[in-house]
Amino acid sequence: MLNGQGAALRIQILIVLFVIFWVLSIIWVARDSLARTNKLSTQVISIMIVTLLSPIIGLPLYLTFRPMRLSHDKLPRREAAVMSMIVCYNCAALNPKDHEYCLACGEPLKIKCKQCGKNYPHSYGYCSDCGAPNIE
């Protein structure tokens, strides 16, 4: 009799743990899809996949088909140039041109020209003031 109750208790504990995992998976997918896309239909479909198909099937499906980039990383480099932003050579984060150090990793964004002494972005091949090559 005790053995049967012990097995039933183990099954109940496994069911509770599975339900907790299911709910946490739904919450994670909701937060992840919100960070990866602004399209409401994609967000709803992502959440529904994990909700309806369980985390065992739905989570691998979501991980396979989710957008690769986060939505705040999708700013095209052309737009960054128009907005007077520069890309960090170390971590590829976008930074305003007037900043001296990267907001994401803290690396210097500009180097000093060896000929004229002016600062210019690492990404420039030549100094914008005197035309000296960017050789370190």
C-alpha cells in the first residue's frame, strides 16, 4: 500500500515540475520574442507554439524559427551613418560620434593621428583632417 502511494506522490511531483517548467518556458518565450521582434503576429505565434505544443516540442520549434537578432540590433549601418553614429571596433555596438569610449564595452572609439594629433574613429582608414593612413 505504501509503495503505491509513494509512486503516486512521485508522479504528482513530476507533473507539478513539468507544469512549472511549461509556465516558465512560456514566460521566457514571451520575453524573448518581445526582445527579438516588434511584429505582434510573430510574438503571438511564438507564444502559442510553446503553449499548445508543450515545451518538449514547442521550445525546440521556437528556438529553430525565432528571429536571429534582437530588435534593438537591427539598425542598418547606413542609418547609423546618417544619424552620426559610429560602430565600436571591439563589440560592434553603435555609439554617438561625439563619445570617446564605447557605451557597451568601454573601449576607446577614436585613435590619435600620428601626424596631426587629432582624434578620429577607428573605422576610418585615413585621418579626416590630414589624410594620414590609419596604421597602428
